[in-house]
Amino acid sequence: MPIESRAAVLEEPIDDHDFTGRRPVSVETVEVADPTGEEVLVEIGATSLCHTDVGFALGHFDCAYPLVLGHEGAGVVTAVGDRVHDLEVGDHVVLGRIACGRCEQCRAGHSNLCARRVPANESGRLRTGTVPFSRDGDPVHHCLGVSSFSEYTLVSEDVAIPVPEELPMDRACLLGCGVFTGFGAVENTAAVELGSSVAIFGVGGVGLNGVQAADICDADPVIAVDVVPEKLELARELGATHAVDAGGTDPVERIREVCPDGVDYAFEMTGQSAVITQALDAVGSRGEVIVVGVPPFGKESVDLDVYGMLFGEKAIRGSLSGSYNLPLAIPRLAELVVDGKLSLDELVTGTRPITEINEAMDALEGGGQIRQLIVP
Ligand SMILES: [Zn+2]
Ligand SMILES: [Zn+2]
């Protein structure tokens, strides 16, 4: 029997760049389909709000509406379909991303680029073809195969990744997006080497994990760039050797005061394409820019200094989900947290009931928040 669940439903995006004061999400009761085949039902234990959720509310991505928002979640498996073999009722899981395990990218170990993910996301159907929610018989679609702003969610089995029970849910949920995105960009995509110089533009819920990864990789210096002094302070606590407030100064100039020849790696973690240009100016002639932030889909372009790029050997590349194969990476990150090597406590700046989801988005857009936990 399908079960009822309170969930945060986005009817349609607001057609405006300014989120402030808008109320696009409502909390409603939806029906969650029974798991069949390769699907599992998960009772959400904790979930948190990411900038990408606001991007969905602003219509930055191609997807099907209405949908249940939320993609950073952890919970407990409460039912499994008849073709699920690797998960059992009672397993604690972090919800990752769709990865079919069978397409060319998945088979090559790049499940972050699974060919079945984008079509599934755009159609609002799980990889298995199911629309996970309904309301009065009408379909309510999923968000990134996860939809964690709900008491219960239905996902394809590849999305639910087991983690140790000793990891508290209100920390495990953070492993579902911001942590692997920021940590992986530094540790895995760039594979930052010992002693290399790093600048991280944007030290919020993603960038702070990049700072920790740079610290663990023994990069030096690690230069944090942001416009919010509190975030810069936190970056210092988590391993940044320098903090640059880009609000009142040219960050490239400040970075070049520390590293006159430019840094080896610059990470764009703000989602603003103008910052990509700054990152390119900040790296040395063989430096690498890693673009992590998500600008509005299809709407942004970048000015490239072709002369500076071609007559040096600068490189620019993207990083999606930290280039991780998440079913392997999330348990390893969970272990780092349990062992006290990766700290997540500092990321949590508030807890709100799901009924305050619009206010939570407002607060996140205001810049003062890192991660707010949302209680379904
Ligand atoms: Zn996210
Ligand atoms: Zn695949």
C-alpha cells in the first residue's frame, strides 16, 4: 500500500532572479509509491538545504514539475523491491545520485557522469521509470533522484548508499551533496599534491569541505576567498592558511601577494561565472582552474583570456560530484567523519521545521547560512 508523507512541493519555479520574500514551496501530503523491482523506500532521518534547491525554485534546471525538493538526505531503508539484493530493511543510507552501473561511464568507474541520470532528472521519473509521488492521483516528480524534503522517499537502489550506524543522521545527510562535491573537487578531481598552492573561491557548504580536503592533502598555502567574514573565519578554523575578503578588495591581487606567480589550483565554488575569470587570473601559467559551482543552466558564459591561456598552459575543467564514484566514496567519507578526520559540525548553522522551507531558502540566499537542517 502506498504511504502518505508530508513533503515540500515545488509547483513550478518562480520566473525571477530574486528569491527574497518569495514563497514557491508548499508543504503538503503526498502519496509515496511502493517500491518495486530495483527501488527502495527510505524514511528520511535528516536532510539539509543546498543552494541547488534554490536553483530549482528559480527554474535554473530542466525538470518536470511539480516536484518534491531536497537532495541532501540520509535515512533508514523501510522497504525494498523484489530485485534489490544489496540493501535490507533497517540499513542506514545516504542518498547519492542516480548511477545505473551499466552505461559506459558507470562501467568505466565514472558513475558521476551516468548516462541515465540526466534523462531521469529531466523526466521526473526514477531510473526505473517510476514517478515516485502522487497527489490526488496526479504525478509529483522527484528531484535529482532523491527528493529528501519528505518524511518518506522512493529511490532507485543505486541512490541509497549504506553508511555506518554510528554516524548520526544529522551529519550523514551532509554527505549527500555539499561534502562530496567540495572535498572531491580538491582531493579527487584535481588530486592536489603535497605542498601545492590552492585558492578556493566561495567557502560555504561546498567550499569549506574543499578547504578541509586541501588541508588533508597538505597543500600550502590554502587561500580562502569569500565575501562573508564569518565564513572566512570558519575556513581558517578548518585549515585555510589565508583568508581574502573579496567584498572590499580585488581577490586576485591579494592572492598574488601571497603567491606572486599565481596558485597551482583555483577552485570556483560560488556558481558565479564571473568568478571563473578571477580564478583563471589567479592561477600560474601551468595552473588549473576547477569549476565546481553551478551557474544557471544554459544562461551563463565566461570571458576567457585566450592570449593568457594559450601562451601559458593554464587548464580549466569541471568537477561533477567530486568526480567520485559515489557508492565507493560516500562510505569512505563517512569513515573520515567517524574517525574525526573530516569535521561536519561547523557546517550546520541552523535547524528548521519543513514548514519554514521558504524562509530557510531566503536565509541561505542571504549568505549568512552554511547548511540548515530541515526536519520533515
Ligand atoms: Zn546540492
Ligand atoms: Zn550509468
